[in-house]
Amino acid sequence: MFRRSAVVVASLAVFAGGAAIAQSDLDSRIERELPALLGTYKTLHAAPELSGHEEKTAAFIAGELRGLGFTVTEHLGKYLDPAMTGDGVAAVMKNGNGPTVLVRTELDALPVTENTGLPYASKAQTKNADGQMVGVMHACGHDIHMTSFLGTARLFVAMKDRWHGTLIMLGQPAEETGTGADALLRDNLYQRVGQPDYVLAFHDSSDLESGMVAYASGFALANIDSVDITVRGVGGHGAMPDHTKDPIVLAAQLVLALQTIVSRELSPLDPTVVTVGSIHGGAKRNVIPDEVVLQLTVRTYKKEVREHVLASIQRIARGLAIAAGIPDDRMPIVTVSKTERGDALYNDPALTARLAKVWEGAFGAAHVRQIPPEMVSEDVGHLGLDGKIPVVQFRIGAVDPAVLKAHAASGTPLPALHSALFAPLPEPAIRSGIKATTLAVLDLMGK
């Protein structure tokens, strides 16, 4: 028994020493790649494209990966919306027998006009789905993700003696609409490039200082459902409301009543959000319109809570209409989007714990943090096929520590993701993104 323990200790010592050497080599490799990658980052930042229309971005990513020797499949994705184009990119590199690991990045940007003042700021404009001219910006940091993704791919090509198995580098379109992962699976992604044993991704953070790695174990991000409610009434003259059935008053009552779903129908221990983000109705002060349209976002975790909330929205909308005397043929129309939806992200606890130890060893325990789940949403979990494939998405700090400190001292909030002012500190964020991703994959595929 004593001899067996001694052998184990000796083996661990050799492994730890080898890991230290590998990490030093990894750091050197990353530093050599950084200057060129920063140029790539600025190029991507200045040329963003909206969800479902990432043609140029996808072609650039595909060309970079093909040049590295990956077998590349382009134009992946079948959407329910025929106006969206399939711009997914999957690149495969086989390096002997071993596990298959998929590393995902997002390709799309947001309809936001950039206001950062950066010399490489986006000036892109395009028409959105409604035909309106909008600015386009990587206000969620997907340019950081893509650049780190390409840096990781370069390292694995250069270090083929350090790993074995199959590496799939996936450029996913339309993450911002929550439709991209589903579109890829509809297009038989795994039948075409192989089904992975693990799915990994990261997201930059607008409230975490650069050099930090963070993770949530288990539920990390929420289900999302997009709901439209058309509140119908009987329009007429604003001076004679008694001759009408006012949908604006009914819509106002509905906004308040919907909040009771969270406060009075659900357990306080079940995180839920029901937000009315848009109200449109009427065109003139003295005209009561025929209808008002409300747009909602709903966030939940549990399946049964999700179903309850959506059913309650339908019940409350109809109940208030009946109470207001709305005719049966003018009852509200409640539509739950089949496309702008997504399932909760569940980070596999065992895989998360395993990778957290790797990151703590490389970055230091003080620079690795466990964070609570959030009510924002992501569709990367969909690639896990309802828990059949372990998925982990982690966070990378993207804020200048000096800026973080200044905002904390003044009490003013930092520019958040999706803000026109969001400007990540690119060099340390890209460096950390490459390092954390590479170490995670090496832990799963390393020799």
C-alpha cells in the first residue's frame, strides 16, 4: 500500500511539472500570435453583420480555418425564417484517436449604432427585418470571441504533438436571435461533421476585469420566450370613450397584471422575468385606436414554470378583455414566437468542476471565480442535445481594471453588453480567451 501511494505521488509530481512547462510554452505561443490577432479583431469589429446575414464574416472565418488545414463546411443553417441565410461554418481537424471536442464562437452582431469613439469603431449600417436602416455593432463582444477562437485554432495546429482526437471549430450564426444553434441542427450539423463528446464556449463579460475567468455550475442562463400580444378593442373618438372599447386602457391594465404572475403565482425560489419591452398603439391624441401591440420577453429556468407563465399570459389577457366588455370576436391575440426562443444553458457540473481546477492551476485561484446564474439567454446549450452532450460556457473578463475601479468609486454603472458604449479591452481579453479555451481542450484531448 505504501509503495502504491509513493508511485501515485511521483506521477502527480511529473504531471504537475510537465503542465508547468506546457503552460510556459503556451503563454509564449499566445504572445507571438497576439499582434496579428489584434489586427484581426479590429477588422472584425469594424465590419459587423446582423444575425442571419453573416456572409462576409463567415467567409473570413472559413478562409482562416481552411488556411490552417481544417476541413471546412460552409453555408450551414436552415431557419424557419426564409429571409435568413445559412452562414454557419464548421471546421474539422482529426489528429488520431481520442475524444471529439467542439469549440463554438458566434458570428453575428447587433442593430446598435456604435458610440465608443474608438479609431476602429463600426460605421456599418444596413436594413433590418422591418426595412429600417440601422447601425450595426459588435456590442456583445462576438469579435473578441471570434478572434480568440482563431487564435485557439492556430495553437492546436502548431501543437498537434500535444493532443489527440477530433477538434471541431464551429462558427455559429444568429446567436443574438436565439435561432442559430437550432438552424445548425436542422441542417444536420452533427450528421455532417460528427457529434462531439463535449461542447465548449466562452463569453466576454462587461462587469469582470480582464485577466479573470468565471463560471457557473448547473443552470447558468435562462430559457427565453418572445411573446406578442395584440390587444384589440373598438376604436372611436377620444371625446366619446363611452362609444368605444379602449385597447390602450386595457393594455395598461395588462402590463400591470402580468407582473402578478411572478409575484403571486410562482414560488419566490423560481427565478422568472416577465418584461413588456415594447408598446405600440394609436396615431393621434383624440382618436382611440382599434388595437395596441405589446412585445414581451419571458425568462425562466424550469420547464413547468415556463409552461405556467405562458399559459398565465394567455389567461390574464383574455380575462381582462372579458372584464372590459370586449366582444368575443375581439379577444386579444397572444402569439409565442417559434423562432425567437431558446432553452436554458445548463453547464454540466462534473465537466465544469474539472475545468475550473485547470483554470485555477493556470490563472491562479484569485483569478477564477464562480458566479451565480443569470436571466439573460444563450442558445449554445441547444448544441448539447438536451443533456446528451456535456456543455460548458464560461466567462472571460473584458474590462480595464482601472475603468472598473473608477466606476465603482463613482457609483456609475459600466457600459453593459448590448450598449453602444461597450468597449472591451481587447488584448487581455483575447489572451485570456485563447488560454482558457486551449487549456480546457487540452485537458480533454491532451496526450
